[in-house]
Amino acid sequence: MSSTAFFLVVLAGLIHALWNIAAKKAGGDIRFAGFSSLIMTVVWAPVGLYVGWDVVPQWGWLEWAFISASGVLHVLYFITLLRGYRNADLTVVYPLARGSGPLLSSAVAILFLGEHLSLLGGFGIVAVVGGVFLIAGGRQLLASLCQREEKTQQQLRVRKGIFYGLFTGLFIAAYTVLDAYAVKVLLLSPILIDYFGNFPRLLVLLPALLRDREATRTAWRKEWKYAMIVACVSPISYVLVLYAIQTAPLSHVAPAREVSMLFAALIGGHLLDEGDRMQRVLGALLIAAGVIALGTS
């Protein structure tokens, strides 16, 4: 991976961790996803129109099909992630989602897209997996899975975190592979993929905003500040990743995105007070070592 691609991935990881913490603190549901997408469409309109003015009119059905599929997968990912944040700890849901998704997409890239992984790159992926395991709870996570006696509230919360984290990871893998193909093969602009994906997202989310308008107004008064943060910064993190994918193998970039968990463990563990901070910091350092290995392989 080039130094430029590596820098883009690390910067994207920091931004990604920050907006996920904002989404967790919002505690919103599908309406929050709708608020974020609506604000995103307005705030980033000048950039989308500037970049796409001469390009978008030339798109055919194939380009629009990829944009639409990407938008739908992103909204399903975000809704599942928000539901996980409402029912479990960020430090369980976030690492499992961010760990399983990119690792699945890396496997697809190696098996079906003809990419190759060096020994150092393989070590990097193993280190990332180990770090994900520690941040998500380590032995306590396994104990919760194997527990057959009466379940405590915390055990149920951990199990929900595991379910939503892995389910979110499936959507991450799906949109990552789809968007990687779009920027590498179809040569679509990362900015246009992210921005115009807002329109199919809004089509999916608008019914939820209009169904109960009083509940929507109440949620807006409570969540608009967090939605503004997500809308303003989350596109930056993903566009940076797509630019990195244009110049580096997906099987390297996808696991390297886990550097975001280093920031989430350090920032989120402190702000959200979710416990086991030292174990999660150790896991984050292991992930950082794996990301460096991937970046230099």
C-alpha cells in the first residue's frame, strides 16, 4: 500500500470513529438515519453538483444501478448499526461490525477479484482479528456466548451486540465490494458514489419520517446536532477510503480501516464509560500493529 493510501485510511479511521461516537450518543432510530441523509444531501450539494455537472448526464443504467444498490446497502447498514447502538455497547457493536465487514470484503477480493496477500499482509490481518476480539470483550465475550445458565441483563446486552455487530458487518462487506468495483472497474468518482447514493437512501427513509410527524419533530429537536455531525463528516471518511481503494488492493485497505477502532477504544471508552478500557486499548494497539503491517506489505 502506498504512503498516500495509508495516510488516507488512517485519517478516514479517525473521522469514522468520531462520527460513530456521535451516532451512539444520539441514541436515534431510523429517523436519525433520515435526518443525517437529508442534511447530507443539502450540505454536500455544492460539491456533488460541481464534480458531477458534466459527468452525471453521461451515466447509463449500469452506473445508476450501482449508485442505487450502494445507497440501499448503506442505509440498511446504518439502520442496523443504530439499532445495535440502542441495544448494546458501542465497544461491542462497533469493533465486530468494523472487523467482520472489512475482513469479509478482503476474502472476496482475494478469492474472486484476483488480489494477492503477502506473508506480512497475512500477519496484519491476523493481528487485526486478534485486536477486534480483545476490543469486543475477549474472554468475556466467549463466556457470554457459552453461558447456558440464567442470563443476566449484561449478558443479553452483549449477545445483542454480537448479533447486531456481525449483521452490520455483512452490509459493510456488501457495500465495500460493490463500491470498490465501481471505483476500480467502472471508474466512478468516489465523491459522486457517496453523494448521489443519498437519493436512493432518502427514498427508503422518507416514509419513516412522514409516518408519525409528531414523533419525527420530537426526535429532530433531540437529535439534530448529532445528525449534523454525522452528515458533515461521515462522507469525508468514506470518500477518503474509496480514493485509497483506487490505488491500493481492497484486501489491504479494508482491514487497514480497522485503525478506526484504535480511536474508538481511546475516545469512546472514555466518553461512554463502557468499561474494560485497558483490554480494549491493548486490542486497539494490536490492530494498529496489523494496520502498519498491511500498510508496509
